[in-house]
Amino acid sequence: MGLTPMMQQYLEVKESCKDCILFFRLGDFYEMFFEDAETASKELELVLTGRDCGLEKRAPMCGIPFHAANAYISRLVNKGYKIAICEQLEDPSAAKGIVKRGIIKVITPGTYMDSSFLEDNKNNYIMCLYINNEKSSFAISFADVSTGDFSCTDAPLDISVVLDEISKYAPKEILVQEELEEQICSGIKERFNTSFTKLSEEFFCSDTIGTLKNQFAYINEEEYSGDLIKCCGSLLKYIIETQKTGLSHINSFQYYSIVDYLSIDSNSRRNLELTENLREKNKKGSLLWIMDRTNTSMGARQLRRWIEQPLVDKISIQGRLDAVEELLNNLPIHEDLKEALKEIYDIERLVGKISSKSVNAKELISLKSSIEKIPAIKEIISSFTSNLFINMHKNLDELQDIYKILYEAILENPSISVKEGNLIKEGFNEEIDELRIAKVHGKEWIASLENNEREETGIKSLKVGYNKVFGYYIEITKSNLSSVPEGRYIRKQTLANAERYITPELKEMEDKILGAEEKLINLEYEIFVQIREKIETEVDRMQQTARIISELDCLSSLAIIALENNYCKPEINNAEEIYVQEGRHPVVEKMIPSGSFVSNDININTTNEQLLLITGPNMAGKSTYMRQAALIVIMAQIGSFVPAKKAVISVCDKIFTRIGASDDLAAGKSTFMVEMWEVSNILKNATNKSLILLDEVGRGTSTYDGLSIAWSVIEYICKNKKLKCKTLFATHYHELTKLEGILEGIKNYSVSVKEMGSDIVFLRKIIRGGADQSYGIEVAKLAGLPIDVINRAKEILARIEKEKSSDVNIEEITDKVNSNVLSKKNSEVIRSEQSSEIIREVALDKRESHQMNFIDIEKENLLKEISSIDILNMTPMDGFNKLYDIIKRTKKL
């Protein structure tokens, strides 16, 4: 047996898209066969059937209606699948033999543009990563097919830097080399929810510069590395091959250097909750949640990009700050701007649809409505005097020529489908008007025919109907057949309860009506395509206008939050100092009752207050204080006002955090291992312009190991001339507070606590000086531990403190370190293992005979139990059993 012609055609098409689920168009359905059918039926919960295919066994099959395909495609794409759409390329009624079919588009997670799949306030990026192991370098490029964004960069190879860049864009799909190390791919998969597409080296090397020059005519290949050309060209080739249509809206080649923006590594982005919270991974509770008061989808996406990529150029930061200040000083004008922005649709994505030939008439009306508001927006900002607004006013194109075309051509309420007619306004095209009149008059004639025939025949139930098979007909019930005049009608169809007839006049009018309707639909579509193509030539102008409107929306949002939350305009300098008076955490203050947040000052620099050593109990507010310092800097470098009474911000190049940790059991990493990896990354990559937040370094291991690591890290930061960066260091190792005065730049701070009898109250105020105790038991009491546990803990603590005489003496350790390690010339930094050994040596000398341990506690418990035995009230057997138990427990000690 051989394959049927249709199945043979299916397999030929499938051969060209082996990595995709093939949607094969058969009539009004997309059908899937064999493995694709089994996969789709499982993922989409469809019934799996079979079809004769010419083989012994029937081919597994499932299908979906073509008009409902988008919902099913979205579900598959969300699961990481690719879908190849195979359509009928000719009219089945005109085809000789099997209908010609071919793939018209390949849909992937990074290229799908359907509105049901895309998030309005978030870009949908596809990324290409190219690693050159010989040169130890990498190149990456990003594109959003829905908006036309295209950006790229390259740098020396550092996987942590690659991960940081990925975390900015959160791409849905990543293109990589086939031979890329699996370790790198798995490292990316661990951190990001993305799908991978592996491409051959030949794909990366084949005509990439030609592809780039076709898309970006002005590009000069000599300005960029060969790796970058391969990376960008391959990304474009992939998009072109999958979309199989024009990409005129991808017209701006934006190269950026990693140092052009504030570097925030992926761990810090997560810890600081910039765009999503740690628990639910959603927007609420993040910095974006607080800052996003935009009125347009374009503005929301732009603001997200601003938060992901804060500026480092002082002039650019100052420009945004001055613009926000001007909005705050002109509230009535700002209100007018907000109202105008509310009327703007998503021009960026509408332009993307125009470029990809997928825009419909209703969407062009949305574009027209948006353009209609642009002159008013331009007039509103004309009165502003800050440099940023002046440039925006100068470059804001009102697009009135495009508005004129759309106003004159497209109906206000057109059909959704562009192939059903009802698109073009009356008066725009003479032939369309004539066909429309013919169609309307024909239908009027049909309507009058029914009344005329009822009067002529006297049959009141006579009616004129239409279906696609027989066209127009006259229907008379069988009970009235005797009343039909002989020879008046031609019988066409017999039904159970009626007869259907036609007349020569009726068929003649039917030809006129249907002919006019078909011609009208085809002509309207033809005119619509011409309008779309004409507008497409102005894509770059529309994109420029969309970008300016999105930035206006962002500035408006920053002004709104500044006004509503009582933020201040930060002073930006290059003095390597951060001073914040009465600073607040922008998110936490909105999550608690109004006015209850306790503000705190921050004063940190690279000289006398370089490392702030913060002590105090858990739950007292150390982590909140540290995070708010970082968020205030980030907000300032975005160009936003900040939550403080006054702020002087020195521009930072990088922000690192080591706050909180969780076991990465799936990767075989403990809390301590994760912590050390993060600290290592910070110490390797920070500079003297960086801001570092370190919380509880060393807590994941034994006390003296942890203390030694924390102390060594502090010394490394303070004494390494290439580092000496601004650092907030929170710790429970109170011994480290003695480093103030020993190491230059360290200042002790603590969270104030008020003791009220056996209870404590957290005042949330950061004050000068170190804390003298951790209040751990009091915190446990607040957390609700049983009172018996709390009381017993107090007993044990009292005994330990009574016996304890082994406090680690920092001065003694420092003396020993200085004599053993730092006596060498030019030695600036001690290694962790050296300091650890010295701490152990000093500590062990002191605790050998004095420190109380758990065995001592057990001995004490046993003695108490023996002294409380009432021997006179025990039977001989009870006494024997008790003695046996005491002997047994004593042997264990």
C-alpha cells in the first residue's frame, strides 16, 4: 500500500519543519497527524482520532476549527512549542488534483504577535546568543517583533554578565549555537522561563552581513565585531524565515555598551524586587508596581525598560529630573497631558501589525484616533522650557498626512475581517460606490419581490430566502401548493413541508447582486491593501512619534508618584557620596498604614563612612533599610524623584546585593554555597563606584567560620584600593563592631530597640553605635513560640552567659593577624582561611576549659533530676528502674 496523495503532501511539508507542530489546513480545519496529533491532543485536551492514509494503520489525527486557531496556538506557544501554519495556496474549486499547500508562517514563543498572547505592558523579546570560545567573548542581540525594537551588545566572555543581560530583557526564546556547552544552557534554564532554539554554525556564518544591510541600509560592518554581526544577522534571518513577511518596522540598529547603564546583577534584581515580587512573581509589591502610573501600553513598556536599565550619565538623569519637576510645577497643564494620553492606543504594536500585513480596519481606526490627539499633545508641551520637553516638542511628528488618508478612506465602524467588505468610506472610490448601490438596490428588489408575489398569488406564507448552495429562492408550504398559478415558477427543490422555486428574473437579479457583492468585497480589500502599503512607507515616522509619546507618559507617571507620595528631587553629583535625609522604602511604606513608616537617614561615602556596619535583631528593619538605600539610588538614576526629605546621590555604576538566601537543592547547592557564590561574584565585579548591600554574610556555616569570613570580606572591601566602594553590611556578629577604629572607613550603626520589662519594641530607627545583644529569644516570643520553649531558652541562655568567658576579642585577633599575616610589605588583604584559623586559635584557647556546651546542659539536667528524686515514696521496683535509667544516661555522657 502507498500513501494517499494528501498524506504524501503532508509529509513533504512536515519534512521542512521537523521541530514544529504542523497545522495542516483541510477545508475549515487545521489538522494534525502522527506525532504532532498525539502531542497536540495531550497538550490541548483534544480527542485523538484516526484517518486512512494508505498505510496498514490509520494515521493518528486531531483538529481544530481554523477560525478558533489563535486560542489553541497561544496555549501551545506558552508551553514552548513552535507551530508551522500550512495553508491552501489556491482556490480548491479551481484546483486540478490536490490543492497546493505551503507554510505561510512559523510561530515561536519569541515571534508570536497575537494580542491574546502578548502582555500590553511588557515586551515580548527573542534573543540570540553567540559565544566565541577562542576569543573568549560573546555577543547578544534582542528583538521584539511586535514593536520593532532591536538592540545588541558584545563584551568579554563572563557568564554572570550574560545572565545579567538576559535578566533585563526576560526573552521568551533564545537562539544559540548547536555546540554551545550544556552547562551554559542549563544555567540559563535554571534562572529563566524561556525556550531554546539551537542553530548550526553554518546558520550563524551564512550571509549575516547581507541580511543586516538589507534591513539596516546605513550599517557599517567595520564598526562592529564579527561576532556581533553573526549574532544580529542570525537573529534577523531567523525572524524573516519564520514570519515570511516584511519587517519594515525593525529599522533601528541600537548598539549599547553594558557600561552605558547601571549594572544590576540578576540576583540583585530579584532581591530588590524591581519588576516582580519574590513570592508570587507578580507585579504587586515591586518597584514597578509603585512607579507605574502610565496611561498607555507604550509608556508602561518604556517605564519597565527604564527601571531595568537606570542611567549612569549625569546629564541624561538631570534632564529627566528637570522635566518631572516642570510637570509638578504646572499641575493644570499636566492634567491636560494625562487626559490626552488616555486617548492614545498602542501605536508601536499597530505599526508592527501594519509592517507584518496583519492589521485590520478597526486597528487602523485606532491608529487614526491616536493620531488625532497628537496635535493637542504637542500644543500642551509647547509651553515647557526644560531641554527634554523642548526636544520632544521639536521632534514630535503630528502625522497629519496619515490621519487624512485614514479619515477619508476607512469606515468608522468597519468589519473586523478585511475579506468581508464594509471597509471603505462612501466617496473614496467611485467604483466601490457604484457596486454598493447595485448591491443595495438588488436587495431592495428582492425584498419587494416577496410582497409582490404574495399579492399576486394570495399566498400569505410565501417567502423569499437565500442559501449558499441554491442562491435566492421562493418557498411555499405544501398546504398552499394548490394556490400556485400554473407556469409561474420553476421548481428547484422539494422539502418535507415545502417546495422551493425560482424565476428567470430572480436568477438574473441574483447574478447582479452576488456579482456586485463579490466584486465589492474584492475591490474593498484591494483598496485596503493599497492604503496599508502607503501607510507602511511612513513606519519610521510613526515609531518616532510613538517613542516620544511613551517617554512623555513615563515622565507623567514619575510626576504623579512624586506628587502623591511626597517625594523630593534628588541632587545628582559625582562626589562619591550618598546622603539621604529621612529616606523611606517606596514599596513598604505603601503596604502599611499611611504615615506609620519610620524614615531613616543614610550617609555613606568612599572615605570616612565607606562601610556601615549595621547590627540589631531580626525583624527590626535592617534589610528594609538596606533595600531602601539601593532603591532610592535606582529611582534617582532612572530620573525619578525619591522617597525622602532630601537626597544627594552620587551616580553608581553597579549595585550588588546579598540579602536572604534559599537552598538551590535542584542544583545541589546549599544556602551557604549560594551565599558564597553571590559574595564571590560581588567581590570580583564591584568597583569603587559601586554600591554593595551585604546581609548576614557567613551565617550559613559555623560561628567562627562565619565570623572569619565576614571579617575577611569587610577587610577586603575596606583595604583593597581597587574596591573601597560604598557598602552597607548587616550582621549578627557583634564582635565585628570592634572593627570601627581599627579599619578605616567603618562606622557602626544599629536598629534601636526599646525594652519594656520582658518584652521589646522595634523602633525601626537606625542610630550610631553597635547593638550589644541580638534579642533572639524576644523575637522568638513575638513569633509565637510556646511559652515553655521561651522560658527554657532563657534558662539555658542565662547559664551559657554565666559560664561564657570566651568572647572573641577583635583587638587580640587583629594583633595576631598583623604579626602573622600583614607584616609583609604592601599586603592589603588577608585571605579568609588565614583569618579563620587565627579566630579559631584565639577562641579555642579561651573556650577550652570555660565554654558551656550541650553536654554540660545535659549534665546539669541529670543532676537536677537526681536531686529531685523522692526515694521514700517509690516502690523497690520503681527505684530499681530509675537507677537503671540514670546509669544508662550517665554512660552516654
